[in-house]
Amino acid sequence: MSRTRIADLLRSETSPGTVVVKGWVRTKRDSKAFSFLEVNDGSCLANLQVVADATLTGYAEAVVPARTGASVEVEGTVVASQGQGQRWELQATRVTLVGAAPEDYPLQKKGHSLEFLRSIAHLRPRTNLFGAVFRVRSRMAYAIHRFFQERGFVHVHTPIITSSDCEGAGEMFRVATMDGERMRTGGEEFFGKPAYLTVSGQLEGETFACALSNIYTFGPTFRAENSHTSRHAAEFWMVEPEIAFCDLAGDMALAEEMIQFLVADALASCAEDLDFCNRFVDKGLVERLEIVRDRPFERISYTAAVELLRASGEVFEFPVEYGLALQSEHERYLTERHFRCPVTVHDYPKEIKPFYMRRNDDGKTVAAMDLLVPGIGEIVGGSQREERPEVLSANLREQGVDESDYAWYLDLRRYGSVPHAGFGLGFERLLMFVTGVGNIRDVIPFPRTPA
Ligand code: 4AD
Ligand code: MG
């Protein structure tokens, strides 16, 4: 008999009759006449209550030792639940102990700290919170593909090993063979030149946008920035659409539409998991997401944002001055205190942005945008790209980048150049926003952060 997912069983309108379920015991309560087992198979947040009579064949061998953490297979009849809260429970006719769990199983009781659970990353998916977070993660990955595929974007797989530093910040991990000694003595490089783990698929993505018009990438990216914050990881996933024949206004509109689409999808398809997060992680979560889904976002130029922050009378740790990057505290003031909704800040000073961003006519700013959300700050960063070859060359020179390394990138501007724009959405930042989880380490299956 094939296995029935507990999510499907609990959702049935009428009793599915006799079924087999397989999962892990969350808790067990014994009385003289029977045992109640709470079984979870990860298909949904809820456990299925299994009632096993003490008269059941094999009760002593299978049910008595089926402690918290053990895996079981249960065949039985689905009957209306006596207790409240759930429609169905399972009256067992056969219980098999698939894998026992001794008493040192670390998840015996509820209420472990997130820090402790990070130390047992291999077992934490078996908790309510991490089950919920990783189901939402899966669903959001699917929703991202749906959003772009439904709009005719072509999914491009950009390389993980690359020699270009897209963000120009030098925060890259070096890729080398194990034979490090040969490298130090100036011996040959595996690829003939230094190679790194990608910080962004954008530059390669641009080559495809300048052929297929609308593309997106979705994959792992790596940053060797030594940021010890709750929002930075050394390995994270990014979604990077790139659109030909598009300017900054079109770019901002797409980013806003995407965020609203993803939030709406999460509310509609992850209701049970988000309700759990709303109760145990962040009490205002669902209400905040509904506002984000239903109301237009704000936009403000960097210059106006700096004026607004300076006039706010607020005391910030970091200075607010034209020409300096906005810090997280400034971004959060804009989204949480001033506008109380997501805000797109656009047209930043060219000095604080990478070489590829399009220079504005004022000569001071570039066509950049950051989409900021309450609770997190920057979730999306993007820009219109510099499509004029001579301006791009000047930018490269100004930022001390060797033009010969970007000859192919300049070629895109020499042969049929088009205005184009794109952005990067930090996938984990999106998940933090959607689940209310406050630390990026808790939305990544196996987080990689600096020691
Ligand atoms: O703003 P960033 O650095 O932009 C780029 O990489 C561009 N090449 C994107 C593009 O235009 N195609 O990164 C984009 C987003 C940020 O807004 C943030 O959400 C996320 O990636 N991000 C990180 N997320 C987790 N850990 C880190 N260390 C991150 N660095 C950036
Ligand atoms: Mg950025």
C-alpha cells in the first residue's frame, strides 16, 4: 500500500478509509489501554494523532519503544477526531518501528533556542519552526520561477566559477586546486588565470539579455565580506533578472511587482506555516505582509532621502551625509518610522556604486536603486546599466579596473548596444521578510558565515 502524505490526509473532506502513513514520532502518551502518538512527516506543520490500542499485535515491540524521534510506519483507519483542532485521526491496525531513537535524541522537549538548534543543523528540520521555514523556502523558489516564466523571462544558468568581480568590491573567494604550494611559487593556475566563486551572475546575465531580451538567473553567490550581522552570509542565493530595452523606471516597477507577487503567493499557499510564524516568531507578520501585498510602495531619490534623514531629528550611530552609503539604521528609519512600507531609493552618488551603473545627466549620480523593506532594510539592489561604450570605459578606468579583463563586456556595447537594466533579490532576505525570522542563519539549510 502506498504512503499517504499527512498534509493530504488532514485536508480530505471525507475519510480516506484505510491508509499507511510514515513519519517521525514527535510525542507519545501512554495509558493502560492505548497510546497516542503524534506523528509528523514534514508534509505540513500539523501532526497526525495515531491511536494504538494496547491489544494491537506487536504493541510491545513497535509501539512501546516508539519514543520521540523514532520513525514509524502506521497502517490504520482514518476516523473523525474526538479532540478539538483536527478533523481526522488514525486508528492504528498495524504499527512498525522503522528506526528507533534512544533517549539521547536532542529534540525531546519544545522550546530550544535558535542558537542551540543551529548546532544541530542536521536535526533542526524536524522542528515546527524549521519545517515551516524550509517549506516556505521551497515554495518561494517555485514562485520566483513562476513569476518570471509567466512573464516570458528565460532562465539562464550563469557560472559559479568566474574571473570577474561584478561588484568591484574584491570580496571574492579564490578557487584553487589543492596544490597550493605550486600556486605560491608562481606555478601555473588551473584556469591559466586567477578564478573566484561568483559574487553575482549579472555580467554574464547581461550577455544573454542582450540576445534573449528578458532573462533571469537564480543561483548561489558567494561573498568574502567579513560582515558579522544577522543579514549577511558568505553563501547565499540571488535572483537576478536582466531586461533589454528597459530603463530604471521599468526596473523599479518590476522589482516592486515581484515582491508583491511573492508575498501574495506566500500568504495564499503557505497560510498554515505563516500563521505559525505569526504566533511564535513575529506577532505582526501576517498583517504586515497583507499591507505589503495590497498597498503601493514608496519611492524616493537618494538625495531626498539624505535630506529627510538629516531633518528627522533622529540620533543615528552612523553619520548621514551626501556621498555616504545609507546604513541599515537609516534604511530602517525610512521603512519603519517614516514611510511604514517598502521604499525604493534611487539615483545614488556614483562614487558609492559599481562601475556598470549608468551615469545620469547630472554627472554626479547613477541610475541605481535599492528596494528596502521594514525589519530588514535592503532586499533588492539594481540599476540601469551603462550602455555607452565610452562612458563605460571611463568608469572602468576611474575605478582602477583593467579594461582588457572586460573586453567581452565592452563588446556588448560595441555591437548593437541597448539600454538595459536589472536587479538582484537576496533570496534569504526575502525569506526573512516573509517568515519574520530575524537571523539569516535560520533560513538557510546549512548556513555559511565567517568564523
Ligand atoms: O546589492 P547587491 O550587491 O547587487 C548585486 O550583486 C547586483 N549585481 C545585482 C544586479 O543588479 N543584478 O546584491 C543584491 C542583493 C542585496 O540587495 C541583498 O538582498 C543580497 O543580494 N545580498 C546578500 N544577502 C545575504 N548575504 C550577503 N552577504 C548579501 N549581499 C547581498
Ligand atoms: Mg546592494
